[in-house]
Amino acid sequence: MAHAGGVTRAGEPVLITTAPPSPAQERDARERRYLIMMGIRLVCFVLAIVLFSLGVPFWLVGFAVAGSLILPWVAVVAANAGPTRVPGGAPSLYEARKAAELESGSAADRDS
């Protein structure tokens, strides 16, 4: 079996705690992040309408409008961001403990 970069040989098991999340888990996290940001955008949009109708100063309404205009771009960029890379890139290998050995002794020592 060829040993290429981050691939381990058959006798070198990789610790599962260092394994990256599955593609489905990554996608779910990105979808959740996107929906949260779009929910905040919706709140900013409604807040801008309410503040404008109440006659609040325009600079305050401007913050809500800016949030509702900028957040879609931020949400798409964050949702399309790939998985974060761990520096180092080498897999963490499991080091097995040395097998315990029985002490040698004569049969007379064991019978007493």
C-alpha cells in the first residue's frame, strides 16, 4: 500500500477525535448559520420600517437599513465558506501501549 502525505498505513490507526466533521454536518452548520443571519436581516428590515414610521432620526433608521442590505452578502459568504483547516495537517496517530508480559518462573514457584 502506498503511503501518500496524510494517508496512514494499515498499521497506523488515526484517532477519531481528530477526524473532521462529515460533509453532511458541515452543510447543516452552514445552513444553520445562513438561516440565523437571514433571520437577523429580517428583524433589521422590520425594525427599519417600524423606526421610520415612528419618526425616529434617520441615522438610526439607516443602521437598520444597512443591516438589512449588508447581511445577505455576509450570510452567503459565510454559508459558502469551506471547512476550517487545522494547521499541521498530519493525522494524530494512536500509539498502542506495550503489551504486558508474564514473568518467567518455574512450575514450583507457581504451585506454592
